[in-house]
Amino acid sequence: WTSAALEFPTALLLDQYVSENWRENYVLTTIWNEAILDTLAKRPHFILLSIDAPISVRWQRFRERCAQENKEAPALDDFVLRNDEHLYDPLSSLATLSSRAQIRILNPTTTIPQLQASLDALNLLDPARMRPTWDQYFMQLADLAARRSNCMRRQVGCVLVRGKRVISTGYNGTPRNVTNCNEGGCARCNTSKGGGTGLSTCLCLHAEENALLEAGRERVGDGAVLYCNTCPCLTCSVKIVQVGITEVVFSQSYHMDTQSAKIFQEAGVHLRQYAPPREGLVNLCDLGIAKSDQA
């Protein structure tokens, strides 16, 4: 864990220094085992990134480096063997470390300026990566509620909020005391009917319906916001308008989006789509700036 200015003999001393100077940004490139990672990852101001590229791209880059240094480049099969040793050696645990990264960057870019521009577009310093915004917080609660869904067609979660306080939550599935949808309780959902068809025979309550029923009109009050991981359907949109919701925030589109948006617009309900900071596997070429060596 060295840089041009800083060097620490242990991860604990590094952690202590950064914790005392947490308003500054630091980059650490030498994390070689989980013990070091565990020491650093307990801090709320730490983000783990892994950076990789297709093995053919890395082989080509290594050949070019060898040529610049007047060294003989290894054959591809030898390079692959060295790669596997580096990645899967039990002592290094590099594959395990990479699997724990919040952001896994795939870098097939051709130049350093392309790489830098792509990283700027990714906005790694977005404060929401450290502490969720209110939108991110409530949408993650909606995603968590969706995991309780028993519907066979899709998992939908909903959170009703007023004054940044949760009023109620809901998820889709069959009513109380009725066999769960995923146990055969709803015949319509357990068939291959297309989306939007056979809804009159569906026994599953929607996540928005459950949240509205749980809250009731009096608890919803004025200025309530509905967060849902999927854009409400037309039927739910009418009910949302009726109980006095003033804003609807969703993350995933649905095939009735246009119809629902029309209802909300006419009723004066603000509808917007939420997009969180990109995490997981990110191909820098998908950001529209970089070009791939494989193009």
C-alpha cells in the first residue's frame, strides 16, 4: 500500500491514517488477501473496485510491453497458465477479492485518456456510493419488500413514504389465507399467459395495492410519495390517484407505462424513473466513450 507520498507497514496503520483524514480521497492498489480487505472494508468511506479485461486483450497489452522492454513475450497458452495461477492461487485469493468488489470494471479500452474519461463518466466519487440518497434508500426498501413476493410472474415491492418516514410497505402475491401463488394458489400466474392477459382471473394483489390497503387513506395524508421497483399498472395507477399520492418513483419499466403516465399526468401526480449509481460489472465501452481493443 504505497504511493509517491505515503507508505504504511500494516493495514491497521493505513486504516488509522485514512480514518483521521477521511475528507481526502486515496487510492490503494495493493490488497492481496482478505485479512487486509476486512480491515479496510469495515469503514463506511471504503469502496472496493476490481479492474479486469478480456484475457486476449491483456495478452496483447503484455506483448506490447515486452516489445517496449526488448523482452520475449510468452505464448498465449503460457500466458493463460500464468493468469490462472495469479487469479486462483489460494494464497492470493484474487478471485475471491474480486467477487467482493462493489464495482467490477471491465476495461477493454485502447488508451489511458479513454480509460480516464470512462472513469469520469462512471462518477466513482458520487456521494451516493457511500451513503444512499433518500430515493436510493426507499427504493432499496422496495427491492427488499419485493423479495417477499410469492407471485410466479414477477417480484414487485412498494414503499409508501411521507415526510421521509415509511408509512407502509407491500409486495405482490395472493391474499391472506389463500394458497401462495408460487404454491399453485393463482391459476393465471401459473400458466404461460402473456403479460397483461387474463388479469380478470388473477388472484394476486399488486404490491401497490397491498401498501395502500395497509396504510389507508387517513395515514397516506398529503404529500405522500410511492416508491415501487416497477412502474405501476393502469389499475394500480387509478387507486394511487384516488388515495392522494402526490409522487410516484419507479425503477423498472412495465408495458403499461404510457397509459399509467397519462393517468398520473391528468391527475397531477408527478411520475419519475430512478436510476441508481452503476454497480456490479461495468464495461467501460458501454459508457459510450471508450473503444475496445477487440473492435
